[in-house]
Amino acid sequence: MSARIVLVFVLCLAPSVALAQGGPATHAIEQRHAELTSLLTSAGGDEGRVTAVLAELIDYEAMAQRIHGDRWAQRTAAEQAAYVAALRDAILSSYGPRVSHVTEYRVRFAREEPGTEPVVHVTARPVAEPRAEPWQIACHVHRVGDDWRVIDIVTNDSSLVAAYRHQADRTLRDESWDALIAHMHAAAHHD
């Protein structure tokens, strides 16, 4: 995964400035980022709770369905569960360690495109480079019960779902479903 996509995901939870009024999805993401900010600024920071906030932010099964499209329905329930677990593991191992860097960016929730799958638009600019061009980030979300969960993040035309789809397409073309899951677990646990 691109380091930029990883950082962008974390920035969606970063401390924000001048928050724009948004819809319910924006407010849900703002609440998650406020919780994360509080955890990061508290003495010692609760690493377990930080990971839990990140884990609760994404609908991994919906993201997996988007990654695999029509082939998702062709997989057994056990294969789907194994992939969702590997995806969760890969995302948390990529994003978790980078969370502490969010304070290096000024983040603003700019607007929300309403719909059944709203898009929360965010801008992020390095604090050390106030004249730098801000990153434009689009967090695609959907409702899960009473909450909103991320199903894709797009920045500068780089989609998290598309990146994982590319990896899956390549591995499934050359190897197998089991190999795809094994590669994801190996990458997540690589030191």
C-alpha cells in the first residue's frame, strides 16, 4: 500500500480546524476523530483504544465486497471471513503505527456529499508547510446500524479499494485465494 494512502486514512481522524457544518456522516467521522485526538493527547495514550477506534471506523466486509466485486459472491463464507480478517489485519498494521503523526497536519472537514453512501470531503496540509497545496481526501462511508463506517478513501485519484483490488487481481491471476490471504497476513506482520 502506498504510504500516502496510509497517511490519508489516518488524517481522516486527525485533529481538525475550522470544521465545516456537515451532515450525519461528517458528524460521525468528527466524533471518531475527537475520540482519537483525546486518546493521543492524554498522558501515555491508550494504544489499545486507539487501535479499537481505527478498527471501528471501517466496514471491512463492505470494503472487501467492493474490492472483489462479482467474485465475492463466488467465495465460500469461510473464504470471505478469512479475507475480511486479513484485510482488517493489513489495514490496522499499516495505519495503527502512523496515527501519532496526525498532529503534524491541519485537517478540515470541508463538506459532505449526501446520499445513501455519502462522501465526506477533507483537506489536510502539513503544519510545517502552511503554503503547501492541501491534500484533497474523500472518505466514502455508509450506514451500519446507527453508525457510519468508511468503505473507501480516495486521495488524488488514489483509492484504497482500488489499491487492494489491484493486489487481489494480480495475486488471483498468478496464484490463489489462499495465497492472497497469506500475502496479506505476511505483509501485516512484517517487521
